[in-house]
Amino acid sequence: MEAKYPDAVYIDLLSAAVYRNLVTNPDALQDIISGEKNKKTVIIDEIQKVPQLLSVVHKMIEEDTSRQFILTGSSSRKLKREGVDLLGGRAVLKRMYPFTASELESEFQIEDSLIHGLVPLILQAEDKEEALEAYINLYLKEEVHAEGLVRNIAGFARFLEIMSFSHGQVLNYSEIARECQVKRHLVEEYTDILEDLLIAYKIGPFLKRAKRIMIKSSKFYYFDSSVFHTLRPKGLLDLPSETGGAALEGIVLHHLLAWIEYGKRRGTVYFWRTKSGNEVDFVVYGDTDFFGIEVKHTKFIRKKDLNGLKAFKEDYPEAEVVLLYLGDQRLTIDSIYCIPCTLFLKALGKNKNPFEVLGIKGT
């Protein structure tokens, strides 16, 4: 951030001295900025640590509209809990995602990303496994324990591990509660904490114009496959294929969410699953986009892999559908395009409908 804005006023709330000064006297922010009158950009990092600063920022925006504030943070929970002024529509909310395939270009290796993910901090580390362990511990210590979000940090750590088995799965709070040996409401609260800490997503079922009996619970994903891979217990009898499918789904999801966010598209990502078992991993639905995506962690496609997409296409003939897999060839099986996953993910970086980019629009 400092490299991007070298002439900005940079306030790092991870600095103990800066934090102590502003948490005891939020109005001191005005004094700091007034001392840098010629600098029109102000960056405040980890804003959630002193949410009272938002009211001060609000006042300064009202007084001088030429000044730009960039407020970054890794959690929205404390801001919500404090009930502070959230700038009343005077700020634009942006969410940053891990790297995408189009950003990394030739450096993107999908097999490696299934394990080490796409978080910049991890990818740039010399020892990725060590960095991953430290990253998880940082969230437990700094964001959860230090902020007092949960009373039982050991129990929350156990919850994080158990939730790794729900990555890519429909949430069953009662079953998770039994595994964690806690009340259901506590599991729901813990899951909300993961979302507020920006380390997990929930996506809802696609129910528009439903013609079948549908699953109505949400699906859960950790925000990066590295977090899923690190938290998932592993042993000598575990096979990579057992976790590879869920990890690949997570990578596709974060690319879809980034494509919508960065491209300012008006759309939402859902999943589609019937009570009878037909499923499509992701459905993107919005003003201009409507398509279903099935993700398979395989280099060889069987016809039964297309059953979910066929059923979805029957119910929604206006939708585009595609199967993503780890093979190298573009295939057409039973009138359904099967595209190498990397090729599709890179097409999302063009800020256009990927079906148009790949020349498969109208399938």
C-alpha cells in the first residue's frame, strides 16, 4: 500500500505506539493529518482496531472533500459490535481477494494452488508451510483471542479444524455442534465470526423458479485453499484426491467472487442442489450473467459427471453451462462444453462474460 501511495499519510494501527495514542484519543487523528496538509491521501491500516476513528474520518470528509481516505482491515465484526458511524454512504466498500490466475499469468500453477493457495503473503514466503501455520495462529491469537471474540480459544481452534470437513459442503449446524460438543447456536455464532474475519464464505441455494424439491441450506468455504489444507487433519491413510475436489471448488469460487467484485458486475454466486441429488457447484445469476459451473478434480470426464448440468439446463434452458476439469483439452460431451479449469479462470480476468471470451456463448 505504501509503495502504491508513496505520498500518503500512513497510519498503521498494528504499531503499539500509534494504537495507544489513537485508542485513548481518537481526535488526535486530526492533529496527525493537519500536520501533513499537502498530502491528500490518508491510509489507515487495520481500522477495526480503533472503530471510533470512523466518526473522526466522517467529520474530516465533511470538512474537506478533496482528501481521500483509504481504510483497510481484516475484520468487520468489531465495527458492527461497536455500532459506530459507518460513514453513512460516504465511502465505497471494496473487498480484496487472494491472487487470481489472470493476475499471476504464467506463475499460476493450479496443482500448487490447491495446497498453498493464492494469498500473497504465503506465495511470497520462502517456507510456505511454516508461513501457513503462522498465518492460522495469527488469526487465532490476534483477531479472535485478542479481540475477545470468543471465550474458549481452544474450543474455537477445534471448531476451525472440524469446519475444514464442511469446506465445499452444505452446512449442517446440528452435526457440527455434535462434533464440537457445543450448542448449535454457538456453532452458528462461530461461523458468523469466520465470515466477519473474512476467512470464510457462505453461498446460498439458487431457488428462483424452482421446479424441483431443493436443498435450502447454505454451503461453506474457507476463503483460500491454503487455510482449508492447513486446518484439515491429515494422516498416512489420507489421499490427496479426498481433499482435492473441495480445494478446487474453493479456488473457482474465489475467482468468481473476485470477477464480480473487481468487474463491478451485479451478480451473486449460488449453488444448485435437488433433494434427489442432482447438483451444480456454482450458479452465477445477475443482470447480465446466468451460468452454471460444475467443477471436477479429474483429468478424465465420465458422462455421469454431466448429470447435474443436464438437469439444471432442463430447468433453465436460458442459462449457459460448463464443466471445469484438470485436463488440457477443450471438449464437447452431449452438447456440454468441458473446459480446462486454468483456461476458464484466466478468462475471468478479462472482465467479460467468460463464455464470450472462450467463444462458447450460446451453448
